[in-house]
Amino acid sequence: MEIYCDNAATTALDPEVIEAILPFLTQNFGNPSSTHWAGRKVKDAVVDARKTIATLLNTSPDEIYFTSGATEAINLAISGAIVTYEISHVVTSKIEHKAVLQTIAQHEKEGDIETSFVKLDERGNVDLYHLENLLRANPRTLISLMHGNNEIGNLTDIQAISKLAQRYNAIFFTDTTQTIGKQWIDLSQTPIDFLVGSAHKFHGPKGVGFIYINKKHRIKAQIFGGGQEKGQRGGTENVIGIVGLAKALEVAYRDLDANHSKVCKLKQYMVSKLAISGVHGICYNGESHSLENSLVNILNVSFPCLADGSLVKSLDSIGIAVSGGSACSSQGSSHVISALPCQKDKENVRFSFSKFNTFDEIDHIVQAIVSIYKAGPISQNQSRFHFELTH
Ligand code: PLP
């Protein structure tokens, strides 16, 4: 039995998305820049996709630009803002995605900017007082703070940050890769300068995403070419991806309440099952087991270390796909967990659910965890954790 419980890394295509993109894999193959019938057919699809996304975020289509995914969109937002507005100070946090941290680090290395890391509390929440002090001391700062954390699920109060940004004339970019399609974002109510989305996080295709650029900005492009995307991003549009992206977002927002409630129940169920599993020393990272303060699809759990091997690998060996930290940092200890004050000496496992997961699968996962701890001793240096199994 194969179980996929790593939906923060990527998600399966929705059948409705597959249906929507099929004609663009077959008969609708034109280049949207061509002025003949074949081009016009696909150009209309790109125009419609842009409208769909704009409507769902309550903004206008000319503020949506297609990219190859969130990483590219993040690079465009951060580098575009720094270069265009000669920004010399950036505020971010230690638990942002590497696409954000590496882009900022590169600008710092090149001497363009200084970076301030906003203080986080022990659960990884942004200290808004510290943020305000940083903004007060540094006019025209670029703020880059994510909306939903991809490892521990923490949700950030983007409304409050948006207000601070306005008060101190800062530019506000928020990485919404994990929240687009899962949280309502009304851009007419929450002024934001840039945000990003990636289709494969909400049951769309991989390699396609978008950036929202508030209409007051026109930033320096990172990819130059034939003037596509109004010159903000050159290159022939990924029509198949764009059609799939728009369909996936439409379906995600149409079914948001039902999916939210289902996934919420899955998370609660897993927490309740782990509580009676008999595996002691389990705790939760960040806000991940709070239903209000975190994404309902992410549960980041600390387990006692196994003396031999890893829990993530043992689960994989029996067909259960979960992640140790972020899929992007599977080679080492996660920078997100390292930025939090606890749980460094434990094995941190991220379970991330989708509408396609079932309660039976959760039962199966918890049973598998119990069997693994029953079969393998835990590490000696974990002996302070009382460990027993209920049968
Ligand atoms: N930002 C966050 C919070 C993410 O979770 C991810 C994906 O892991 C990215 C950015 C990068 O997205 P993409 O895979 O579209 O480049």
C-alpha cells in the first residue's frame, strides 16, 4: 500500500485539472504570441486564466504575471524591488523558504543590502514589536515575510504586517506559496506589494506559478526576451501549465471550505491517534498542531530518535511518503527547526495532508510508527524519554 502524506512538497493533479489541460496537450498547440487562429486560440486561454486568478484574489488581471513557479516569482519580487527602488535594507526571518533566504543572501553578498532578521518567539511566530522597531529605524525597507510556513505550518498575520508596511513606507512581499488556494486572500482588503503562487502546491501542474505585482510597481525583469508578460518576464508562455494553474486555483477556492474541514479533521485525528499510540516523547513543532494558528494541512512532529536509521526512511521503506523537514532540505537538518529553540535532538517529521488523504491512511501511518518503535530501540541519548507501547 502506498500512502502519500507529503502534500506540502507537492500534490497530485486534480482530475478536473487534467481534463482542462488535455486540449492544450493535443489540438491547442499554438504560440500565444502568434496572430493567426492557432495563436489566438491559446492566447484567449491565457487571458482567461489571468482573469480567473485575479478574480479569486480580488485584484485586476494586469497585476498577475506568469512564471515557472514560486522560486522564480520570489527571485523576481525580491531582486526586482531591491534593484528598481535601490532598497538597502531587507527584513526577513530565519524560517523563510530557501528561495527567499538565498536571494536575499546573494544581494547582501553583492553589497546591495543589509539584512535584519525579525525576532521569532519559541514557536516561530513573528515578533511584530520588533518588526515595527526595525521599520521605524530604517525607512524604505523591503519586508519579506511568508504567509504560511512550509515546514511547521505557522500562519503569519499579513494584515498586521501590511498595516505596518503602510505606516513606515515599506515594501511588503509575502511568500504565499503554501497558502494560495488554502486561505482566502483579498488583495483589495490587504494591501500587499508582491505575492506569489505555485500550481503544484494546490493540485495543479509543476513548473508554473505566478507573481502578483501591485499596479503601482513596475520592477526590473530578471528574464529578458520577447516582451511576454508585459516585459516583466520574457519567454513563450507555458500555456498547458497556465491553464492547469487557473483551473487548479478555481477548484481549490470553490471547494476551500469542504477541503479545509476535511483536512482539519485528518490533522486532529492524527494528533489524537498519536496521543494514544504509546510512543512517548512526541511533541509538535511551531504552531503546527494548533488549528487556528497554522495551516491545517501541516503537522510537524518530533519523535525520539531511533538508535538505528530514521523514521522517515523506515516509513518510506513500507510505502509511506512523508518528509523530514522540507523536501528542499532533505540532505540535512532543517534550517526552520534549527531556528526554533527546541527539538534539535529529535527526529522531526512533517506530515502534510490533502483532500485525497483518508482516515484509514492515518490509521495505517500511526500503526506503522508504532511497529517501527516496537521493533527498533530508540537512541541511548534519548533515554530520558519514557517509552512504552500500548498493545
Ligand atoms: N516558498 C515556499 C513556502 C515553498 O513551500 C516552496 C516549495 O517548496 C517554494 C517557495 C518554491 O516553490 P516552487 O517549487 O514553485 O519553486
